[in-house]
Amino acid sequence: MSDSPEAPAIAPVSALMRRAKVRAATEHTTVGVVRTDPDGVVSIACACGMTLTNGPTWSLDEHIRLHRAEARFLALAAVAPDGIPRLVDWPLQS
């Protein structure tokens, strides 16, 4: 038997947030094959309809990672509980 106090139970991730994360991952998968244009632009389509490309200072892989991270952020932020502290103002202003 331990003399230390019992650690608080960690609350599970809410089902709503879990579903939002899964939906973002599903809606933002790459589809098709990578295309390389004669001018060196490398691209692949996303299931959301956006074409992801490399650029003058970023790789296709970096664009894919950013796109997925933004999609995950937007999906989770949209279903996060009211009053939860945030790093950015929400909802986003257009």
C-alpha cells in the first residue's frame, strides 16, 4: 500500500472531439498519384478538393502536414467546449 495520494483520474477525450478528429483525418486524405509538372511543381489532390503542392520554400510533404494539421485544428476547435482556454481567438474572423 502506498502512502501517496491517489492520482486523479484522467477524463477521456469526449466522443464529440474524437469524432471531429476522425472526420478531419478522413476528409483530408491524399487521393490519386503525385504529379510532377515540367516546371517542377509537385502536386497531389486532397479528398476535400484542394490540390496540395510544393512551393518555392516548402515541400509537398510540408504542405500535406500543414493541411492536415489545419483541418484537425478547425474540426477540434469547432466542437471544443465553450469557455475552454485557447491560443487563438475563436471563432476565427474572416
